[in-house]
Amino acid sequence: MKYVKLIFYIFTFFLLSNYISAFLISPPKYEVDFESNAQIKLIITLINKPREDKELDTYIKYEFLHPIAKEELKNAFSLNSSKVSFTNQEDYIYFELLINFPENLSLVGTHDLRVGAVEAANEGQVAFRAGNEVRILIKNGNDTIITPPIINDGGGNNRPADQTQNIPRPLPTTRALNIDVLNITAKDVYKDEKSDIVIQVRNNENFNVYVTGIINILKENMVKEVITIPSTSLESLKTTNLKTLWDTKSADIGEYIVGATINYQGDSKNIATTMKIKEKNFLVVFSFRNMLLLLLILALIALIIITILFLLNKKKGIEILSVETKNILPNSIAEIIIRYKNHDNKYYKVYVDIIVIGINNNVVDKIGTDEEVLSKAEGSFEYNWETNNLIPGIYKIQTIIHYDNKKSEKIIEIKL
Amino acid sequence: MNRDYVYGFLALIIVTSILTSFFTFFYIYPNITGRPVQDTGNVQVNVVSGLGIAIDTVYNVIDFGNIARDRTYDSDSNSPTYQTPISTNPILIRNEGNVAADIQICAENAFWSGSYVASDFQYKVDMPLLTGSDNCGTDISLNNNCFTGSSGSTITYTNLPFPTFPNPCTNVNAVNNLQNADTSDEVELDIKIHVPVDEPTGAKSTTITITGVDPVTIP
């Protein structure tokens, strides 16, 4: 019973966790203005989601064109490949739609061409296969989509081919716009860093123009990454920098070609450069964020070291700060003042020895005091010293404070 | 100068440095998600728009099993009207892209070879009612949050035409505006068949192509 339950859970898990084997097509639509005899290349991206080996058929569908437009445009479109295939290592594949417009288009309005890709069907009585299509809206004059007349499908149905709707769009320009792609730069980076890619584009028209772009990053002729530049307005008669970032986390070390296609009304232009992803070494350039982290760690280490030094150097016990004398004259009573500091927060019983040492290092006098309790953190002892038996000369006075079986001492020199 | 003051001053500097670093590191720069792409200083993140209709890997074929002449079968999981010889699931279609999509379908070849009429092969779409499928709401035309059921979608059985030479596979609208959010991006496709009375015995098969397209014509 336990195993039946387990199998049930495993089965349920697999049933609920099944993933879709899909491919995506990008962009979902293109809008192209008809221009007499113009040649246009559109790049369509197929996305492998999730990565797996897959074969797709590509096609152009004329079904939604009016028969007159279909006849006039029958030689206008071609694909660079009728079959494409993914490997389980590839995220993207591209195929190109080449357009060679004829001299004229009779019908005024927007024509709806479809370009798509479809995968193989599954096995079954009624089998299904999925496809996805890009709408290529070819505009000749206005935004009204021109639909073919009602079609008899031969199976007993009459059906409208499509609906007629208005698509709000900006005013058209039927010629190719005057846009210059001046320069492209891609910054060399260390592995895992982000590379700035900058494309300099000049709009030579006296009105603002929208452009889009695709950046293909190649290594050894294989596309490794695709970055889309979203629709961006270029100011009239000005140069604009289109900037984007490439995150090199999933890229290998080496030299890459960075190729950009800038699309705009009526035409597109290409430009390319190279960049390197370098191996990180000891002298890796830190990012600002890493620098902050490093500073933080260094500050913590410094704090710990200083705390340790502070604790090690902290004074303990009783320290003699200074010994001063007053009235040092022969045959008189001099004063000896000993200033001290108690570094510990406790009371000590202390007594003081004062030893007077002559020039020959012989003890010539000695003063001892009674034991007393030191109650202040900082203070002084004052003693009188009779100099009756001493001859003038130089003497040393050694002062010793005894406390808690320890002693603190200081020696000064005086002239009598 | 007393050494205590020196140490205290150093400690103050270090503590200030630590607090400043913490503030800068965790408060000012926690959520950088983009970089300026224009000289005007806009922050922009590129998201490529992609259209992607796919068929679920479990619910990807319809098999009616052995069928009898002049009988009707369907694959509806919500309210099966016509008895099928075996348990027949519908097809589950999902929008894996990041934009809404219209779905059109076409039959690649004729299913019947007898004297069939147009209504012998029909289709419709429905809110899915399958293990693990999205919950699209309660009413297909009013409260359906997966696709527009009130217009543009074929929610009642409608003839699915077969191609006849020289006409190619002809697309018919099936779903209007299938959403792309993960919890409401699925639709069920049902097939209903009536076996012509003079249909010869043998295996029957057809392939139906389900195509996703940008819903630009739907206002």
C-alpha cells in the first residue's frame, strides 16, 4: 500500500510538472512602408524554449493578402531558409525575410503578410502541430487592412479571410530615412563583468525618428547572444548614443564580434566591432560595490586589532606620575611631593619608601611611611625631609610606592 | 595627549566608517536593475517581445479509438455529449510567449474519404478542465480570464474545412486574445466528428496546424 501511494505521488508529480516544448518567434509583427523598388531585409528570431533538438519549417503565407496584391507581390518575398533546426545548445536561430518591392502596388491600404515557422506534428488519429507567425504589415498609403474577398473553402463553408480594422499609426513617410550609424564601441571586460555597448547614431532628418536595433554577439561565427535595442526616438539633426549592457556571465573568455543592425523606417544599417572577455587575475579591478565590501572588512579588522592593542597596553595598578621637590637647601626642611594615579578601580593599602642616594651610589638617607589606604584615583603624597646632615652636591631620590605585593617607583635627580 | 583619547578618536573614526559602509552597501545600492541607455538618463531594461503558442506535451493528440459509421464523437472534457469508445482528451494549447496571441487553426488534409458533409468535422475552444490546467473562471463568455470568449473565439462547434486542391490549408479563427500570464494562458481545443455512413474501413488521420499570431486586428 505504501508503494502504491508513492507511485501515485510520483505519477502526479510528473503529470503536473510536464513542461511545454515550445518555440517562440520574435518580433510578433513588423510594420513596413511600401516604397517603389525598395529592398528590405527583416531578421526574424526563433527562440528555443526550453533548449532541445527541434526542426522547424519556415514559410510565407499569402492567404491574408487581397488577390490583386498577392499577384503584384508574388515575387517580392523570399526566405533565406525553408528549414531551420535547433540543437539543445542553442537558444536562438535567425532567418531572414528578403523583400524586393515592385514598382507599384494598386491597392491603397495595409497588406497583411504572414511569415512563420511550424514544428513537426505528433503521431495520432487527429494530430496537432504548433506554429507561430510574424505579421508583416505592408503599408501603402493608409492604415486600413485590405482583406481578400470571401473565400469558398471547398468544404461547404464560406468564411471571411480576416477582419478589417484600423491600426493607429504615426504619419507615414514612404522614402528611406536619412540615418547614419556612425560608430559602435564595446568595452573589453573581465569574465562575469558587464560590457557597455554604445552605438552612435545620427538623425539627419529635420524631425524625430524612431529606431530599433538588434545586437548579435558572435564568437567563431556562432551567435552567442542577442540583445534587442528597444524603439528609441532620435532627435532631429542630432547624434544619439544608444547604450546597452552585455552581461558576460554566460560567455567564455575570448574575442567576440559585436554586430548591430539598426532598423528604421524604410531601411536598416549594420555596424560591427570587436571586444574581449579577459581572464580574471590577481589584479582584478574591483567594482565599486566590491570596494565597499573590502573597506568594510578592513575596517572591522582594524577595529579588532586596535581593541586588542588597547587592552594589551592598558595600564594597571598604581603609577607614579611625577616626583617634585621644594625648598632643597642645606640645613633646612625640604618637601617631596609624589603624584600618583591608581589605574584600577579598587582600594589599595600602600606605603612609601623614599631613598636618598649620594654621588657614589651610597644611601645617605631613607624615609619610610606608614601603611594607608589609597582612596583616590589620582592624588599626591607630601613628605618633609630634613637636610641637616648633608653636604651640598647632586643626589638621586628614589621613590617607591608599595601596594598589593607590587611596587611602582621613580627616580629623580636633585641639586642641594 | 592622553593615549585614551587617541584610541577613543580612532575607534570613533572606525565605527563611523563601518556605519557609513553598511549604509552605502545595504541601503543605497540594494536594487540596481538597469543602466542609463540614453544621454537623458533614462533607466531601461530590454525585454524582447516574443510570440509563442505551444501544445501541451501530455494533451497533444486526440485518439477516438475504433469508431462506428453514422456515430458522433467528441473530445470535450467539460461536458462530453457524445460517447467515445475510449477516454478521449482534448488538446491543451498554451501561450508561452510574453504577448497575447490570436490562434488560428487549419486542417492539413481531409479526414474522411466517404461522402462527408461540412459538419462531419467540427471544432470549438473551451476553458480547460484538465489535471493541472489553468483556472480560467466560471463563464466562458463573461468571466473568462484566459481569452476573449465573448467575441472572436469559436466557442460552439463549427465546421473545420478540409483543403481541396488547389486550395491550401485554410486558417479559421479559433481563439481571440489568449493571455500570456502563467496562470491564465491556456485554452482547450475540442474536436467533434460524425462518421459518414459510407466511410470505408481503415485508419483515419489528419494533421491540424495551430498557429499563434499577433492580435493586431482585434481592437
